[in-house]
Amino acid sequence: MPNLSLLHDCTLHQLSETTRIDLFDCGDDDLNEFFRIDALPHQKALIGKSYYFTIDEGNNPTPICAFTVSNDALRVVDLPNARKKKAAKNIPGAKRHYPSYPAVKIGRLGVHENYKGNGIGWQLMTFIKGWFADAENKTGCRFVVVDAYNNGVSIGYYERNEFKFLFHTIESELAYVNKAREKKKTTLDTRIMYFDLLPLKSSSNQPYD
Ligand SMILES: CC(C)(COP(=O)(O)OP(=O)(O)OC[C@H]1O[C@@H](n2cnc3c(N)ncnc32)[C@H](O)[C@@H]1OP(=O)(O)O)[C@@H](O)C(=O)NCCC(=O)NCCS
């Protein structure tokens, strides 16, 4: 497949009644069902907004990747110590003691089966990070967070895109997720991972302020 550029060769859409993605197939049944059926009601209930890119060959634009984002927050007490210090360093004076930092959560994300392994996932993540670090973003947003499927492909994808584990050990993450649960989990289906947008913003040439 020739190098496909999400920004130059594809079109971004927000999911709506008239722009559905019934044919989207990222190889994961739960995710496919979410994007095809559940994403729109979630959007109407203001739980998450879904977007997708199409490649516009011929009369039928083909959806090649899709994602859902929601507002979220990262509690300072949950951050690893080193990150706690780094995060507070850039906040001036007495106001540095926030209980949590603003974040955006990637609720769902997938690349169409036919387009995997070509850097589309990487381009998509670069796009999402840029969207929320951008000066045009309407609210402050310091972190991108995700509950990554606890399997090699998904964790490897987020690690390649420079996400870190919020909890270094399975035990500490299990203790955290079990805190509010009556029926305790013994294994993790997902791992909480995060990406700090500040270094990205500082290293960019874009005039942010
Ligand atoms: C995880 C997922 C989003 C990755 O999407 P992707 O488009 O294949 O991601 P990338 O192309 O950026 O990276 C995947 C692989 O392609 C390789 N690659 C990247 N650019 C490439 C290029 N131009 N040419 C060839 N290979 C390339 C990467 O090195 C990587 O290889 P590796 O797996 O051997 O390390 C996709 O597999 C998917 O949708 N999975 C199902 C749903 C899921 O797990 N979602 C995430 C959890 S919510």
C-alpha cells in the first residue's frame, strides 16, 4: 500500500445520523459493535464523541480508522511520584496543588483491518495528541489517558506512541480498580495508560499563547 497520509489523503468526520460507519471493521467484535451501534447513543447522551477518517476513493468513502473521546481527569494521588513532581513543576506558585489534572480519555480506537500495519494508528494518535495540545482547544488538557486492552497488540501500540502505565505493577492497579468494587477482579482486562501533552507542546514551534 502506498504511504497514506491521514491529513492529506483522508477526510475527518464526526459520527452522526447521516454519517454512520456500518461497514467499519477493525477486527475486534466489541469495538466494531460500539462504532456501528452504540457510539451514536453515547454521543447523544454526551458520554463520548466519535470521529472517523475516510479515504475518498470513488463514490463510497471508506472509513479507515475511528476513535471516541471524552473529558476525563487524572488524580494527582494516582500519578507515579516522578510524574507528580514533573507535572507540578510547570504550575506557578501556590496554585500548584491541584487534586487532579484535566485530561482527555480515548474511550475507543481502531484501525480498519485492511489498513493496519502502515502507520495509520501512529498518525491517528499524533493527530489526537495535536488536537488537544493545540492552542485552539477550548479547554485546558494536560494528559491523554486510555484503558488499553491488556494484550500485546494494544499495549505495544500505546507504548510505541509513548504512553506510560499509570501503575507500574498489576497488583497496584488491581488494588486501585478493586477499591470501589464489591466483586473483586483478579485479572485486568485493561491497563490504564497516560501521555503527558506538555513536553509535546513545549517542543512544538506553534505559538500556543
Ligand atoms: C492497535 C491498532 C490501533 C494499531 O493500528 P495500526 O494502524 O496497525 O498501527 P501502526 O501501523 O501505527 O503500528 C502497527 C505496526 O505497523 C508497523 N508500521 C508502522 N508504520 C509502518 C509502515 N509505514 N509500513 C509498515 N509497517 C508499519 C509498526 O511498527 C507496528 O509494527 P509492530 O506491531 O510489529 O510493532 C490496530 O491494530 C487495531 O485497531 N486493533 C484492534 C483494536 C485495538 O486493539 N484498539 C486499541 C485498544 S482501544
